[in-house]
Amino acid sequence: MSRTVRETLAEAYDPDPRAMAIVAMGSSFLLVSLLSNPSSNPPYLFGLVVAVLSLVVSVVVLAVETRR
């Protein structure tokens, strides 16, 4: 059953490595610009969390795609 689930997810989820590279570059630029002027207000923290999550996810997707 897990094999069927993995195959179904693999068919439905087909990321583009070029798009993930663009997301990684954009989120790293955003992260650097956010970290250069730290603050503690909620919109800043939300932007920081989103930048970190998008960078981590894009790096993970690129790592998985290069292993295939």
C-alpha cells in the first residue's frame, strides 16, 4: 500500500528544478535583506519565517531531484 501511495504522489508531484533554483535565490536574497535590519514586529517575523521555510523547501527539493 505504501508503494502505491508513493507512486501516486510521485506522479502528482513533479517539481521543476529550475523553478526551485529561482525560489532558492529569491528567498536567500529576501533572507539576507531581512537579516540586515532586524526587528521584532509581527510582519517582520512572518517574512523571516516564510523566507527560511521557502529556502529550506527549495534546497530539499533540489537535493532530492539531483539524487534521481
